[in-house]
Amino acid sequence: MKKVLTLILAALLVAAFAVPSFAGDKKKVKLAYVEWDCATATTNVLKAVIEERMGYECEIIPVAAAAMWQAVGTGDVDGLATAWLPVTHADYLKRVQDKVVDLGPVVSGAKIGWAVPSYVTVDSIADLNKYADKFDDKVIGIDPGAGLMRLSEEAIEKYDLDKFELMEGSGATMTAALANAIKNNEWIIVTAWSPHWMFGRWDLKYLKDPKKVLGESETINTIVRKGLDKDMPDVYAFLDKFAWKDANQLQMVMAWNQEKGTDPYDNAKRFIKENKAQVDSWLK
């Protein structure tokens, strides 16, 4: 039943792109993203540069991961800058690889896994069954279409974690549950990734993954539709050159976005104002 509902949701999200496409319109750029904190920060910076420095209109469209990849593959949007490779989004890339161009990393040293507060005395996924009751038999997850969730389901199977249930939610519900658990000094497991502002706010640790089900170090890449280089060569060139200096710079903008009353697009404009030389290098 869950798979049927997931397929229906994906179909509805893809249908959202079934409007007259502007992908070839030189006055408008369309980017898709998932509302993960890292993707929100990156995509808003792209939008700010495209609008403030390049003179285009830029529409950013929040969707589920499967719909995001499919929209780039069909050309309904121009690109995305939140492709976790080579493992997390490998299946999505495989489905559209003949229709897209991988422009390479926007940041290196990315990682996914299961994280716990540092006061939790368990260090490995392999040992979790012995402490299931301490975690209320749950792994707190994010949106069901995320590659991290697919790999987490595999981890539950391959580590025989039959006492645990993977809870679907979102990035926001996951961090809210984490904040509440830490406030009450409770044990909790969350599906996690870095760069992420939560590693700067709380003392967390990744659980060891001896079977490497959740992969190792990854990069977050920009993917664009084929033909963008001919339709909008300047936009293509910018997206090809765009990259954060390092993960800390991305996490800085993510942290700005967590400040009360702030707006991600306003913070993106703040970033390009404070980092003019770096932005200029992307546009040369």
C-alpha cells in the first residue's frame, strides 16, 4: 500500500510540471529542488545570482526527489543542484542519464548516515537491536522519496533490525524530533546528512556502518538538461562554474536560514553581496 501511495504522489508531483515549458525561454530559468536545508540554501543562491547578476527571471520549484530528477530528464526544468552522487541518487541518475549533463560537484565531502546525540552510548548500526527499546523502536526519517530513505530501508534489512520502524516525515520534522529528544536527554536515531546546520547546533555523531549500506563520502552535483548549453550558454557556463568553497561555507548559509524571521532568498542576496569576488569568478 505504501508503494502505491508513493507512486501516486510521484505522479501528482510530475503532473505539476505539465504546464507550458519555459525551459528554452531565455528570459526565464527553471530549477527544481527538494526542500532539504542544503538544497534550499544552494538553490536560492543560484536564483539570486541568475536574477541579480545575470538579468534572468528564475523560478525555483520545490518537489520530491523523483519528480525533480524526472523534470530535468524531460526538459521541463533546466537543472538541479542537489544530486547526491555516486550512491544516494544513483538510481535517479540511471533513469535519465542519456537526457542530462552532470556538471560536477558544488561541494565535496558530503555524507549520509544515521546520527545520534553524542551522549548515546551506541556507536554502530550493527549493535542497535540490543537497544531498540531505548530508541522507542524507531529511526526518524525524512521524506519518503529521498535516496537516504531508500538506503535506510536497505540498512534495516541488511542489519536485521527487525525491531525498528523507519518513520517517514521531512527534514523539518526530523530536526524537530531531534531537538526535542536532546532537550529531554532522550535517545534518538535520525537519518542524517552533512553538510547540515544541525551538526553545528548539537553534538552529534554518525553511527558506524560496517557493511557500508549507507555509502561513504559523496559529492553534491549540478545536473542540467541536455541542450541548455545551446539555449542559454551563459546560464550553462555559470552553473558549470558554480561551487561552494567548502562544506563550511554552505553550512554557514544554512545556519543563516535557521535564524528566526529570515528568508532564504534574502540570505542568498546577502551571500552574493558579501562574497563578490567568488561570485565574479563564477560569471567569468
